[in-house]
Amino acid sequence: MNKHEGTSNLQKLCKGYPYNLGEVTKIHTIGEFTIVEYLTWLNKGDTVLTGQASDTSCFSCYIGGNEVGMNFPSLDAAIIGCVAYKYGGDGYTPDYICKILGIDTKLHLPKLAD
């Protein structure tokens, strides 16, 4: 695997393999929830510049070691996302809960000028 390829496999990420969504800065574990904190890759237009990390942190959710396909702009929102997903919530449930609590769930991904 070269430096521009990545994985979303949690076991590999914990061993230092590159992440396909960005540069991993920390892996948080709370019971069965694992949240991968990462700096997103930069984007230029519609092109992702893999290997060029931005200064924007995002948080990806795993439950029981399995990726659930949800990413959030804060650790708070990611924890809510994990709990909502575990208890049968659909993809919108974390957004509703976060909205009630005043927590932003919109990812703000950086883009370079074309």
C-alpha cells in the first residue's frame, strides 16, 4: 500500500495504516464505540487531494470494530451518532438529537481555489 492509498479497517488503522478519508490524529475508544479523529484531505474543485491533509478535523464512527459510515465535525456529535446508531436510529437521528442540543453536524470540508 503506498502512502496515498488508505483503509477504513479499524484494526489496520490502530496499527498505523493510512486512513482513506484523511490523516488520523487520534483514535478515541469508549466501551464498544471507537471514533477515529482525522484531518480531512484537501479538495480542489471535485478532486480530493489524497495525501494533503487540511486543518479540518472530522470524526468517523465505529461500533464493535465495524465502520458505521457516519462522519461528524465534532467528537460530541460523533458520540451521539454512535449511541443513536446502536439503538436503531437511522442516519437522521443523530442530526435531530444534535439539533435539539445545539450541536452542529454539518461537515465543513476545506476546498482549494480551482
